[in-house]
Amino acid sequence: MPVSNRFNLPEVVVKALTVDTYSRGNSDISITTLIDSPRIGILQKEHDGEIEQDAVDFLWSRFGTSVHNMFESAAEGDDTCISEERLFNDVQGWTVSGAIDLQHVEPDGVIVSDYKVTSVWSVIYDKVEWHRQLNCYAWLVRHAKQLPVKQLRIIAILRDWQRRKAEEGGNYPESPIMIVDIPLWSDGEQDKYVDTRVRMHQSAHGSWAFDNELPLLLRERAMGKAYDVCREEEGPRPRHQDSRHGRGCHPALRTAGGRALRRGAQGKCHAVRTKLVPRC
């Protein structure tokens, strides 16, 4: 992936922002990729050399990594805590992996926690992606460690929290660090969700490899205010989510050839054809 330095940052700053040590281990797919759109994942991989990002785009991601490292160090020596453990389990011939930030092991079950450096709006307005991610982690703990999970939670570090707004009351978070409880699905619901998502990704990869085709997606905003892309999603009708990235569109869609939807003046969506573009 080409990385630019449009703001002329010192080389040491660029290097610090762009270093990437992530690995999903010896697995076919990670939990974060599993819950995301197969179409976006495939296009990102296929056009990795064409998708340009600026060094500053990595700031909050690297900040989040630093926060994870801080909490990981604090958990050392605590026998009741397991920090940053990557688990693996096989389903439908694929190995699925996920790195769980924190596990509190108690006699009656495991408390799974995930650190998020995020906006206050992510706490004010519920994020369904958090539900899916943490329930997939619970699925991993059950199958990989044969342990029951009794609670799921997000430890949210709110980067844009303001004391003045908190003092005004309402539903604004009262602290820059909030604990968000996530509903725990039944074992059957978790199993069904993971199985369905793995089959969906396998089908998409097969269609791309043999027919050079990708599945259409249900509508989700991913190209700023003007455009929507289809996103496949089982369950209730999805809400629109602003997935703008960088200068106005999702990086995988900067080079993606395929169908998109353009929102009209009355909110109606009209099919349009996207084309290969180096940047947007």
C-alpha cells in the first residue's frame, strides 16, 4: 500500500505511524475480517498496491495500539487475567482466529473485554459491530478453551470526550473511560452466525477466483454522503452507517469496479457504475 506524506512530517514520525506488526497468525480469516464485508476485503487485497493512504491516516490506529500495550503491561503478573491472547478454531475447513484483549477467568465463567479508542458517539449510539465482534470472541473461548463466557464488555477510551458537555448531563458519557456491556448471544446464535459468515466469505472468494465476480451487497453508506454500496448482511434491514475514509470514500472502493448507489435529492438511490480511479 503506497503511503504519502502530504503534511511533510519528519521521517521518524512517518515511520512511527506506519509501522505495522499485525498478524492474524496461522489462520484463514480473523474475526475482524469475518464480520466485515467479503467484497471490501477482497477488493482491498486485490488493489492493495493502488490504494494510497497518508501517514496521518494511521494516527488513531497507532494511538489505539499504544493504549493496548499500556493495558497489556498492567495485566502482567495477575493470575486472574489473560491479556492479548490469540485463539484459533476450525469451521467449514477454515481456521478462524481472534486476538482477545482481556479475559478475566472466574469460577463461573470468563469475562471478555475489548479495548476501544473511539469517539463519544460510539458510546452514545450503539454499534452493532461491537456485538458481533465480542460474541465471536465468546465463540472462540467456548470452542478453543472449552470455557463458558458469562459477560462481554467494551472498555471505551473516548478520545474526543469533553468535561463541559459531561457536566451538562443528558446521555453524554460522564467519564473519558466507559464500560459498555455487550449482550451475550446464546451458544446456538454464536455458532450459527460464525458458520454463516464463514460460508459467505468462502462463497465470495470462490466466485472471485473462478468467475472474477463478487456478490452484491445490501445498501450501506461507504463512499461519503453521495454514494452507498451494497453490503451483504443477514438479519434485520441494516441502518446506514457513515464509513467515510480519508478524502471521502472507503479505500477499497477508490479502485473498485462494480455497482454503487447514488443518493438522490429525495433520498432515493439510483444504481450507478463505479470505475477504476487512483484516488478520490
